[in-house]
Amino acid sequence: MSTLTLPDGRTYGYEQWGDPDGLPLFWIHGTPGGRLSRHPDATLWRRLGLRVITVDRPGYGLSTPQPGRAVSHIAADVAAVADHLGVGRFAVNGVSGGGPHALAIAALLGDRVLACAAVCSMAPVEPDEVAAMLEINRTGYRIMAEQGRAGIAEFLVPWRERMLADPVAGLRAAQADSPEADHEWRSMSFVSEPWGFDPAAISGSVQFWHSDDDANCPLSATRRLVSSVPGARLTIWEGQGHTAPSRNAEQVLTELISAAQARTLAPS
């Protein structure tokens, strides 16, 4: 259990995993999530030669809440953690709600980011896309638009209690109308506010990965986001739902490592 004090006095939680001498990778958790969120295969990161750093975004786990924060604020926080750990350049991977945060890091930290992967990432959505999402997401989007952060916090309190009382039953209830692929995987194992950065400012390698039937984060919205990032590539999985990142983690990370290594070796 590790923390540091940020320049503004906030406490920030982080953990390190995998190969301590490997390629540094910031793994940005989804929504909800935290620094303890990781792939179920505990050997994966070390086997791939990755020194993985996970963090608690503000308000999660050990990290102090940051009222009024935008997605972009994560860049300075991650830079502070990297400095604290003596990490210069690194790759970044963001899943679901962590996707926009990974993109913010890539956009705002420039050449320090070797490569970025946004996997089943959230993206700004249109009304017709919200209508096709899971019920809990539809309700959350509506409350956020109508009542803001205070409303969504009130909405999530009973869900938090259900998750704490019985994590498996709570997850099943929240995701009851998700695609079949998501149910099968689980049995085995920022919506209305500006993000605070311009995706077009990303100059490094960015790879998006998404499932065509993702009912949490619609593919159509992600396609628009991809088009706003210069040179970004999109790989689409068929019929794998929102849990696709866990099933395909090794594929994603192998390509991310290759992109990071290519940039490391590229002439300056």
C-alpha cells in the first residue's frame, strides 16, 4: 500500500506490479475501479516484461477527492507519481472510464508517453446512443445531465452498498441487460462535462480497441473519438461485449509494447 503527497496537498494512492526492471506502464482503471484493479492472470505483466503502475483516481481508494476535477487533471497526477518513482518515459493503458484519462495523459505529457492504448473506452455520446446502453448507464447519464455530480453521487450510494454487501450479486444486478459474452466472462472469473484537453494534441502512437456489441460504451461514439486523434488505429472485436479487455489483454499489451519500443528506438 503506497501513497504520496501531491504538490497541492492531496494524498494519492498507487501500487506497482510485474517486473520492476521492465517497461513502465501506467494502467488506468475504469469507472468504478482503483489501484487494485488488475488482470486475473497475476503472471501476465511480469511475463510480458512490464513494470505496471496502477493508481487510485481522486476519490477512489487511498486518493483524496478533487472537487471540480476534469479528466485532464490526471496528467499532472500521473506525472507526479512517475517523478516520485524515478520513471522518465512510459506507456499508458486505459480501460472503459480509464480510456479518456489515458488519452489525457498522452495529450498533455507529450513525448514522455511512448504509446497509448484506449480499450473499450468511454467517449462523448449522442442521445440515440445513450438509449441503446445498459439501463444503469442510461439512468446515470440522465441524472448527470440533469443534476450534475451531486445527483450522480446520490444515485450511486445504494449501488455501492449492494456491491459491498455482495459483490457478485451487485455486479449481476447492475449488468443484468449486458450482452451474453459479458455474462459468460463474469461467470468465469464523463459524460456531460468537458474533458479539459484536445485529443488532436496527441502526437504519439494511439491504439483503440473496442467490441462491436459493447453496451456500456457504444462503438459509434468511439469511432468519432478515434477520428479526432491523429494517426490513431482502431481494432474491433466481434461479439465480446464490455469485458473484451480482460479476455484480450495480452494481445493489447503486446502491441502496446511494440509501439513503445519502436518509439524508444526512433531517432530524435
